[in-house]
Amino acid sequence: MERYFKLTEETIVNEAGRKLRQIECIRDFKFAHAGELGGFIEKEENLGGEAWVDEGAQVWGEAKVINSSVLRGKARVYGHATVRNGSAIYDEARVYDYAMVDGCFVGGQAKVYGKSRLALGVTMADQAEVFGLASIESSSCLLHNASVSGRACLNYATVLSTDAYVTRNFDCCQFHNLCPEAGITSVYRTKAGDLRVCHLDEVYTLEAFTELVGQASDESVFKQVYPAVLEVIKARFEL
């Protein structure tokens, strides 16, 4: 493939004590125009496949940002991490160790590390983190301080939000499109072992969600369906 960037003579020593060089675009492509300056990388091998690092973002170590991926803001990718296939890492997000981000979007102050893997349209934001040997895919979404680790393997549009603490598959479950008022209702454990219910972008304790169901209009599909959902939750989490 024709070269599209070069290393300039502009250098910095970053927070990890690594000497990085600024990149410059040398031909127009998706993310930059010829002559435009980008961010800082340690060596040419950190970047390829028409991926780009915006000014302010950094890549170092054996990390690779490839295949039309982009780093924006103050994002950092380092260690032996790989960001590929149209991924976007932005804001102050971090991807490091041996983590892989494949076609996903990681922003805010989110972190992906260890030997974890994101694939197929996962979105992370806020202070969410994924680490250990965890694997998440299929348009799942992690928000606020959600944490996934261990050997958890989550897919099918899992939504985790405030206080989620998932270390195995059994720590969460989802209900999809059970009534017109709801898309995905997620139930998950917290670090303390309690349950939270994420429903219509709000997070409830199980007790508060039970109250919400009880207060619904008797004519609503929500009132007709969700008492049965509550029984499934109790059985699923052995309450």
C-alpha cells in the first residue's frame, strides 16, 4: 500500500518516559489531508492500513493501530495492544497490555487491558473498563463505571451501566423487546453482589424496579409482561 504518513523531527517524551515522534500526512485519505500533522507514535510499525492518530493522541511500544482505525483526543494505545478494523478510540480512553479492539468505539475515560477483546460494534464510555480474559461483542454497550473481567464472554447487545461488576456470564442477563415501552432490559450484579436493573436508560435496584412494575397501569403491556420477568430474574439469580 502507498505510504500515507511520515515521521517528523518533532519529538516528545511522554508520561511513560517514551520518546515519540509526530506524524504528518503525506497524501489525502479518509482521516487527513496532505501536510496535516497528527499525533505522536514511537515507530512506523505502530500505524498502518490508513489508520490515523490525531494530534494529542499517542501510540507506543509494540501496539498497532491499523485498518482504518482512528485515535482522537488524548487517547493512548500502548503495550502489545491492537486497534483495528475501523475502531475509534477517543477522549482519554486507554487500550493497553495485550488487549484487542476490533471494529469498536471506546471513549471517555474507558480502559481496555489485560488480554481482553472487544469486537463487532461494542461501545464503551465514561469510566467503564474491560480486562482479564473478558470478551465482549455484537453491539454491546458499557457505560458509567461498568466493569467486565475474568473470563466473562458477553454478546447479543448486552447493556451494562452504573455499578455493573461482571466476572462471569452468570453475573448478568438481558430481556429484549418484551413490550413496546422497552428495548433492552439488563439485569446485572454489582461488586457488593446486589442486583441492578437497567431499563429505558435508568438504573434501578431490584426493589425499586419491582415497585415501578407494581405502579404501572393495569392496561399496559409493561404491567402484563414484567411481573413474569421479575419471577425469571429471581429464578435466574437464585433469590
